[in-house]
Amino acid sequence: MIKYWKEFILYPDISFMLILFTFLFIFIIPQIFQWEAWLAILIGMIVYTISEYFIHRFLFHIRTPNHPLFLKLIRRLHYDHHVDPTNLKLLFLPLWFSIPNFLLLTFITYSITKDKYITGAFATGLVGYFLYYEWKHYIAHKPIQPSTALGKKLKKVHLWHHYKNENYWFGVTHSSIDKTMGTYRNHKEVEKSATAKNLEKRV
């Protein structure tokens, strides 16, 4: 298991985000005992929890774009991950996608709160949950047996998305929004998709 932790932590994009998370946490320490800080952390986590589903479903699974540059971006962000799910370079979200989105959300938060510590706490929750997401995604595609029943279920569900039908099971760290949005189904009732491994071939 140590080798997997090492591979995960030392991957450049993950290392950068871990360093960023550490700096954010240190920044909010002066306000760490304030309930507002913990609420902002929680909100940041919830925002990523929600975006996890909607970005995956509506952006990463968008119908094959005609514009060559957009197609290239989507291939890197997700299409190629379905072609080669265990490829480490395709498994993690690139910094050029994550950082601008985090900056935008942080800017919006500061525009609303006008408070640097609350904004920092929000960003801490956001980045912290992002790292949790990346770890759960990593586990799903590596020969790692999760230690909890929930972990085992989440891994199994994500692999259904990749190898059974790409139109269901968009959640990686949870299935709550899938169940709310009708994209969680008993895998025995779902037909095997011919395009689960190649999203570009969808019509």
C-alpha cells in the first residue's frame, strides 16, 4: 500500500495541490476556532461534491465537439481516460483545468464575503475535497482493495461507469446526486454500452 501512497503523493499535480492545501490551512489557523471558518470549509467541500457530478456528466461527457481545439481539451480532460483508464497521466485532472476553476470560485467567494479568512477556509475545503476525490479516483483504477464497505461499493460503481455504461454512475466519491438525478441504476438492469471505452464514437 505504501507504494501506492508514494505514487499518488509524488505525482507532480497532486504534490502541488497538497502544498497548496498546506499553505491554505496554515493561512486560516488564526481563525481555526471560529465556527464561520468551519462552515466555510464545509461549504467548500459541498461545492466540490456537487461540481464533481455536474462537471463529469455535462462537460466531460459532452457530445464529441467539432472544434479541434475543444476536442483536444476534452480528450485530455476525460475522453482519453475512458480509452486508457489506468494511465496515471490521464487519471488526474491537470492543473491548467483545476487551478483556474478554484481561482474563479475563490474570487466569487471573496466578492460575497469580503473576508480573506472565510475565503481561505472555503478554498481549504474546496482543495481538500478535491484531493479526496483524486485519491478515491486513484483507488478505483488501481489494484487496491478498499478497507470499508462504502469504499468497495464506490469503486465497484465507478468501474461500472467505465466498463458497463458511461451514461450512468457519474459520482466518484458519492452516489447521492446520481440517485437524485436518475443516473444511478442497478447494473444488472443496464445494457452494456459499446462506447463506454470510446466516448468519441457516441452518436
